[in-house]
Amino acid sequence: MAEAALRGAQATAAVRARRGRASYVGERAIGSPDPGALDIALLFWCRARVAGDAPGGLADHLPAAGSR
């Protein structure tokens, strides 16, 4: 589940938001993963780490600071 959540969160970078606060940003948000999706992925990754099943290091799955 953690791996799927991380992949899904990364995939949101290619999607233009049509609802919520991100919809006001429009095309400029493309290239940045959805913060809410990253939060949920982090939750699943932390749970997997506690269970000893975390898929690699967390930094391996997160966008680099300042990247777009």
C-alpha cells in the first residue's frame, strides 16, 4: 500500500487541479505533486516502516526541495 500511495502521489504532479485551492493556481501547479496526496503517502510509508516493510528510504520517494 505504501508503494502504491507514493506512486500515486508522484503521479499527481502531471495533473491540473480542477477543484479546491490548487484550482486557483491552474497550469502553474503542474510539475508539483499534490500536498494532500503526499501527506497520505507519508502516513502509509510511516505505517509500513513501523511494521518493517517500508519501501526504501523516504527521501527516495519525495520530490527534491525546490524542484518543480
